[in-house]
Amino acid sequence: MIAYKPRVALLAAALLLTGCGGGAAVTPDHEPAATGPTAGAPTTAAPMPEVALEVAPRQLPGLGPKTWGAVPPKARQAVVVTGSGRNSSQSTAVLYERSDIGWESRAEWPAHNALRGWTDQHRAGDLRSPIGVFTLTDAGGLLRDPGTRLPYDHGPGFTINGTGFEGEPLAGSFDYVIAVDYNRRPGTTPLDWTRPLGAGRGGGIWLHVDHGGPTQGCVSIAREHMRELLRALDPDLHPVVVMGDAKSLAR
């Protein structure tokens, strides 16, 4: 199961602690401390300690106005994949869920993306992952459904062999996959090769099991993290993936 972070303090608690207007400043008393109360002298209550309150962001962290504007208003789950650099194959995936008080992080995992990094105009064979916001509607894998609420296609079509760019074995990489709705028809198995933008724009972009090296265009995370993600995603929350290098996502 995912280890959920503690919920943030409610705004009402902040108002109770600080007051609506913040209150007046208190001048410190520099006189020596008395050994006991003095008759007739006014008493001053000790100031309350400052409390640092975490506030859930109203939008997904790290996104600029262009990227944030592409996130569908109905989306309440998002996997944000942030690349280390435009030409890097290293990235971080964070699962967020939107509550009444904002977007809250549910889990964070190391990830790989394509060998040559990221691109705004993905082409077949460019060895770059597409930048953008895409819905997540369908899953599948060589192994049986681990308990996801997404439609799940299980079968031998997800078999893969051979080696990756760093000589690592690829076997098992497609044991669990989630189709990224880039240049594909949502609502179909990840194995559906329909390409609405044309074959030249690539496709078959998935979240899948990490094999220990860069991908051809997909995003990969560890096997146990793929199982966690599959169990967490809920079609009723309209999940999306937001993916790209940090600088591009901040636009």
C-alpha cells in the first residue's frame, strides 16, 4: 500500500493560532525574572509558540501557466514526471491527488525516461519522451491484474526480450504497463496501434516496469511502484500524467 503523507492542518486551525489580523507585536520584557507574582502588578500571558503550517498547493507544484492550463479541470489524480534535464534520461515521478484543500503528494519514485531526454514534437525513433499532459485510461501487462480499477488487458502480447541501451535485460519490463494517451485511441488496450496523428509521430508511450536504464520514449518505475500506482489510479478521478523536463514544465 502507498504510505500516505499526513494531511495538512486546516485553515481554521491557523486562524485560531494567529488571529485573523495577525495580532499586535509584543515587546519583550528585559527586566530580571521575578521569583513569584507581585501583588497588584498586571500579569502578561506567555506568547504562544510559532507553529509552521504546511498548506496544500491549489495547483500542481512545478508547473507554469502553459502546462497547468493543459491539465483538465476534472482531473483529481496526476502523475507528475519531472526530468532532471532536457537531455537527461533520469526523472522523478510523483503521484498527487486533489482534495478540498489542494493537491497533496501521495508517493514519490525515481524513474527513467527516454535515452535522449524530452521533446515538444515527438517523432518515431527520436529516442525522446513527449512533453505534455496526457490522460491515463488503460492498463495491461504480461502478469495478471494486481488490483487496478483501470481496464486491464492481460496476455502474452506484453512479452519483451533483448537488452537495453546499457546492456540490461528487458525481460519483465511490460509485466505491468499503463498507456499514456499520446497519439493513441483512449479506451483501448495498450496494444492497440491506432495512431490518430500518423505513424510518424510515434506512439506506444507507456508507464512500465523499470529495467535499470533509459527507455526509447516511455517512463519506467520499479516493479513494486508500478503495482502501487496501478492500485491507486481511479478512473472516477480522471487521472493524467504530466511529463517533461523541469524547465519545460515550468513554462
